[in-house]
Amino acid sequence: MSVYETMRHFADSWGLLAMFIIFVVLCAWPFRPGARKRNHDAATLIFKDDNDGE
């Protein structure tokens, strides 16, 4: 078995599984319980310097 075939087999099996797990974790990260305040702060940051009266 050549190096290419070994790396190809790894990428097709464990590499795919690792990428899927990383994808799921990154998609779920903003929805964790302690993230509400940080998400709200990030969402309203662009309005920080706005003046409502002007």
C-alpha cells in the first residue's frame, strides 16, 4: 500500500468523521447556555456610537 493510498483511506474514514464532528461543534457553539450575552453584545456592537436624537 502506497503513502497516497494510506492517506486517502485515512481521509475517507477518520478525516471525514473528524471534519463532521468539528462542523457540528462549530454550528452548536453559539447556542450554548453561556453565550447569550456575548452574542447580544456582538449583534448590537454596530449601534454603539449611534445617537438616537440626531
